[in-house]
Amino acid sequence: MALDLSTFEALTPSQFITFTIPNTVNHRCYLHTPLLRIAVLDSPIATADDGSPTIAAMIVPEHRETDWNFCTESGHLQLLFNFSNISRLILIDRFVGPFVGEFLVEDVELESKELRRRLRFKRMPNLIQSQVPIIPNFRDGVCNLELDLPSLRKMKNVQFEVDTGTLVQPYLTPMVSGIFLIVSPLNKQIQQGYTPRALCLGVGGGALVSFLSTKLGFEVVGVEADEIVLSDTNDTHVKIDGLDVKFDVIMLDLDSNEARSGISAPPIEFVNRSVFQATISLLHNHGILIINVIPPDELFYETLVQELQDVFHKVYELDVKNDGNIVLMATVSPFVSNGHDSAFSKKLRAVIVGSYMESIVEL
């Protein structure tokens, strides 16, 4: 759809528009990208008495393209309020990733009044890739919890903090619950001073990576195909050169790259015995592979289960009961965890809400 230039001929209070245009400059050092993202925000309060509005435009600093201030409407509004005489703010950045394409980080308010920060990809705009709770932080200590999100956005003394200790994406808690299957050997090693390691294939908004690190004490490696998405997360992850180490847990949270085929996970390329054989080589003898699955059809799911059973000792299933989501868990050894009263088991149960661990079934 062509951009209607008349949209920008007059100020419209609170108007927020984003679009992409070809980068005709594409300088080797500045804004080196084939497409530019342009965001235009009109102030809800600033007007010009003499008919000459003050318009400010800025290029987003390099490597800060995905900061909250520069990639969300709330962030733009906060910038605008720092300069009360500005009527229109224009931001120019390279908000495009080479693999996932253009994406959006947005703050929303649910009917329950809870606040969320969400990541969406333009190729699948109806799918929430990741979301985390956000909490308003009142810098002067004065707060009113009855305020809605639009009101909070207009307050200069409010900043939003991400709650990395809570999982709100429906399938993430079931994925973490899968660790219960290896709780006994993990607890034994932790008592010996060992720090458990997790490999997360697919980082998205970083909710899972952060949770494993901050709530369960894992040393986490996050692998993301698109560097610009990875830079947007507020996670804690540890780089291990060459990945020449063994992991206790591998979390696979990747969806199909092809929007035309609809939402499915994991990508068809991963449903392959050689991939799972490579995966098992990265796991300890007590290790586990946990996969978020959105099967496009029954054959896909049956093939995936069979390939896992051909490589791993045992395969388990947990129905998320959310739009077809299923979590599959595959263990390297036939060991069945029995350390239900161990320290790590209690720690795991303390951060898992619901009866997911009791709903795991062997296939």
C-alpha cells in the first residue's frame, strides 16, 4: 500500500505512524541497511500558536535501534515529553533483521489491567512471539496503581521495568516443567558445586533465557539467528566459545520461517534424525531436550515423535491446551527422576504455577 503523504500535512494529536522505506544512502558506516524504519509521533499536547510547529528528527544511535525508547510508541512518547516544545518527533533507524524481517516491540494493557511488553514479527503479525510483564517504576516514589497505560505513558516520572521472574507466554511454563524429569541428577550435581547449563535455541524476547538464569540459577547460552532480535532482549546469557561443553537442558523454541505455511514449530528442517543426533551429542548422560511444538498436521507430529524415539531413550508429552501447543521432552537416558523432595525440586516447584509437572505423560 502506497504511503499517503497528505497524512503528514497537519498535526494530529497523539498520531503514531511507522513505515519502512528503501535506504537510498546505505552508507557503509551509517545506517548500513537496505531498509529504513521511520516513526512519526505527534504530541498530544504541544501545539503552535503561530501555525509553525516545531518538528524534531533524529537518527537512532547505532546499536540502540531496539531500545525501548526507540522502538515502541511508549518510548517515543517519553522522548517527546522530554522536550515540551516539540510538536512532532521523527525517528529514523534500521529496525529490520535479516532473518525475521521487521518486528515490533509494543507495550499493552490487558483487561485485567496487567501490563505486557510483546514482541511481534511483521511476517506473522497475529502471533505474539514473546511477552513479559512490565511494572511501572515511579522515580519520585509517588504512584497511583489505578492509572491505565495511556495515562502512565504521559507521566514524565514513570519508567517501565521488565519482570524477568514471571513467565506469561502459555507454553513457557510447561517447557520449564520438563526439567522435573531430570531433577534428581541435577540436584546431586548442584550439591557438588556444579552450575547447571542450558542451551536455548531461539531467544525471541528473552523471557525463557532470563527465567532460567535468574530463577533457577542456570548458566544459559542463547542462540538466535537474527542478531538484532538478540540485542533487544533483557536476558542474561553466557557465551561459551565453540559450544564445546555439555548441557543439562536444551530448549528448542523455533517456529517456521515461512508465513505462507501458517504457524508451526519447530521448522521442518529440525524434524530430522541427524539433527537430533547432533543435539544428543551436546547433552550430558542425564540431559533432556525440550521442544515447543505447534504441529501443522498429524503426520508432522507423528514423524517428529518417531524421530525423537529413534534417537533418545524416552519421549514425553505435555499438552499446553493453548491453540494446539504441545511440549515434547526427550531424555538421553532411561532414568526416571525420583528426587521429589530434593532442594532443586522444591526450587522448581516454587517457581512453577499449576500442575504441569504432574501432567507429563510418556509416549
